[in-house]
Amino acid sequence: MTGPILTVTLNPAIDQTVILGALHPGAVHRAHAARFDAGGKGVNVASCLADWGAQVVATGILGDSNDSVFRALFVSKGILDRFVRVPGNTRTNIKLLHAGNTTDINLPGLSVTPGVLERVDRMIMTHAEAETVVVLAGSVPDGIEDRVYRDLVATLASRGARVVLDTSGMPLRAALAGEVDALPYCIKPNRAELETLVGHPLPTVEDVGRAARDLVGRGVRLVVVSLGKDGALFADAGHTLQASLPLVSGVSTVGAGDAMVSGIVAALIGGVALEDVARLSTAFAVAKLGQKGPNLPSRGAVEASARDVCVIPRP
């Protein structure tokens, strides 16, 4: 790989996590604790990769009025900050943790003009070279068309970069409507997002596997589908595998999907086989569960978890 990993977050957020004993609609609650973390899928991926020891450049769009939590994260972890600042506040996402469950309240983000997107495009292309792994992650802010990821993937693919795309809904559908040589290298939907993409339920792991292989047949090199308590399914041109590791009881799963993307990227830059991609990315996801904020434990702890991951072939 040439150069560091590049993550792109067009619609970041400050994650306000509030811990409650229980949640009762219409009632007054007293929180046990609360914390604020720099968030957004690409930011979380960058943070976990930095903990792993990778060199990371992070870009996207931030409001200049409340970016201090992001600046602090990037400085503390040695992440190269190449975010484009615009006037205003980055949105806040509220996560209510209660009795082992999480209730998300995602607030609107910044409204972005085409000129801002052009600045982000220039920043991306400054850092994206042949074989660079580029993570495009998260939702699309107001003012940007759903085809933004499709256009970025096409340009990056023409440069020989490998794009890992983690989004959903129309932006994902648009990105997969491109020509074969302009598709993302890897996508990581969860089961519900894949069901929305294919237009019908996928009640069994076998159903998920067939849908994933269909996407591989259309030109995506690697499809990873997170399955919650059932782990994740991994499909490439040669194999379909299911990986799982017992979850930590009573711990919030917030950020586990982003950590899994980090593990996929870490495995890709290591050039390992699909089974090792499955082991490492699953270990990243489970290791994240015991951490507050977008953080991983030590590299040794993650590697130990990877050895315990159960990987089985799927038809």
C-alpha cells in the first residue's frame, strides 16, 4: 500500500452518550453518566485504526463552531486532520443506553453547498494514490446528492485506490449502480441494510449468503454483512464464511460496526486471506464493546481475540 489509510466522513457527529437505568417514554429520567465523543462512521474507523497503529488521514466536513472534540481526538491519536471546515455546528447524535439496549436520536447535520464538496474532493484526491485504502462511510448531509459516493468511487477506482464503502439506503444503491470497474472494492451493510438493498427479507444466514454472492458476482470484490449476535458473513469470489465470537454480556454495541470496518481495512493492508479478514474484523468489533468511545484495547488484546474467533464455511 502507498501512503496512509484515508477515511472520509461527509456527515460527522458529536456522539452524546447518556447512560440510564431504564427508558420510559413520557417520564423524567436521571442519567447515571454522560460523555461526548467525536463521531461519525469514518471518524470512528480512523480512531480504531490509529489505536491499531496504522497511519490515518481523516477528511470530510466539520462545522467550525464546535470542532474542538474532533481536534482533540486527532491530536491525541496522531490522525492527520484534513477536514474541511464550514460555518456552523456539527450535528449531535444522542445515544441513550438503557438495560443493555441503545436508543439513537440522530439530529440533522449541516447543509452543504457544492463548493464545499469540491473542496473535499480536492482533499481526497490529494491523498488517494494507487493501492491506497479509502474508507467512505456514513450518511450524506443535506445539499449533497445521493450519487456522491458513486462519483467518488468511480474517480478513486480509476486511480487504483481500493474503496471500502459503509453506507446505506439510496447512497449505497447508487454506488452499486456504476460500471464494474467503478464499484467499491468492499461494502459492509448490516442485515437490515442488505434487505433494503435487495428489496426482500433475508431471514436465514443462507439467504444473506446468496445476496452477498450476488453482489460479488456483480463486481464487488468483498461483501461483509454484520449479523448482530450471529457475527458476520464474509463473501468473496472464492469463499463464503461466517465468523462469530461471544459478545460481552450487558455491554452496548454502539460503534461495533465501525470497528468491524476498521478490522477489514487493517486486514486488507496486511494482504491476508478471507479467513484472516473475518477473524481480525470480528475481533475488532467485539474488542470495541468493552471500550468507551471510538477506541480499541491494546493490539495484543485484539490479536488474542482474533485467535478465538470461530470461522465456518457457508454454502
